[in-house]
Amino acid sequence: MLLQAKALLKSFGGLMAVYDVDLQVNTNEIVSIIGPNGAGKSTVFNLITGHIPLDKGTIFFKDKEITRLAPHEISRLGIGRSFQKLNIFPRLSTFQNVQVALFSATGLNRSLFSSAKKLLTEKVQDILESVGLADKAERPGGLLAHGDQKRLEIGIALALNPELLLLDEPTQGMSAAETAQTTELIHRLSKERGIGLALVEHDMKVVFSISDKIYVMHQGMIIFCGTPEEVRRNEEVQRVYLGKDKNSAAQS
């Protein structure tokens, strides 16, 4: 098992944001977390990556407990992350965005010998090809189309050579064509690179098309976990999230 989170609990003042959440992700597996706005989905990601401290619970990555580690320590162990809000350098080129991430990941800097720089250049090119941005390498990140910026953020996360990649709303704000490209990218990354992927996503077409397993959250709790087909058939999920309760069905 790649990631195992047990009994996660987090409150903010009187608000219970995450309550008794268990989550598992395996290598080569795509796991989605869905639920209404405010269900606690992004908070779970923040707890896993150390951006928010847990109140209770434990998190294991490759059998190593990471519950109290800092975000940079968790990242170095092999967990990559993208965010709902874009997290790129808009004035740097697409190439430089990934190159900076590689320098950070490897502990190298710009005073390196040229042979080492060439090695990183090859790695940058490989990542840009993986995310479909090789032809936009010299374009400033801030001038890329929205879908390309989101894929650039995935490329930056890949620079850390993750074994687990957490994607928070990877298709948010995309056109239908951009969404299709990103969906294909997510599926390909899982299979070609052999990594585990967990995503928070509102686009149900994306979720049901690529997920091996889906967790459904409501009011900070996991109310169901299963395959896409099992989630579709579950009455409680239909009632609280998919909008297919008996009343709406009768009126349709």
C-alpha cells in the first residue's frame, strides 16, 4: 500500500472539517475524492501533505509514518501536489518553471558545471513532453492558456519524481477540449510512470471515466467508498451529491 490515512480528524474552532476519515491509495491506482463544496476534500489533501496539522489520526506513506512531518519533508519522500489555485511562476518560461522545481528537488543550483546543467535540461524536456508542453517551452508561464497552466503545475509536481501525486481540481475552469486532454494525461501518468494518483474533482465525467476507486465525502466524513459503478448505484450518494433522489427522479 502506497498511502494509508487512518481516522483523520481536524476542526477549525467549532467547525468539524474532517471527521474519522480513512483513505488508501495503491501504486498504479487512480483514486478520486468527491463531494459537495465544503465537504472537507481539500482539507484532507492539506493534512496528508503537512500543510495543516492533524488534531488526531495517523498517516503512513510506504509504511513510514509521516503524520507530523513538515511539507518539504513529505515532498522529498515522494508525494507531489497541485493546488486549486495555480502555483506557477508567471514571468518564468515554461521550461524554467520545471527547471527551478528540478533544482529544488535535487538540491542543485545555477553554479553547476555545464554537464550537470545539460542533464537537468534533458529531464526538463522529458517532463514537458510528458505533460504535452514541449512546444511551449519558451513561452512565459503567465501567457499560457489556462489548461496549459494547469498541466504546467502537474509538470512542476512531476519534477519531484513523486510516487504519489495529489491533484486538487485538475480540470477546474477548463474547456471541454482541455478537460479531455488533461483527463488523458492523468490516466497516462498513472500507467506509464507507475505512480499512485489521488484527485479532488467536481467533473463527474472525469471522475467516472478514470477512477479505480471513489471516496464520497459529506460534512467532513466519508459516506461511501467503492468503484465508479458502485458509487453510481449507491442511494445515499445519489441523495446527497449526485442529485438523483426519488423526488427529483419522479419530477424528471
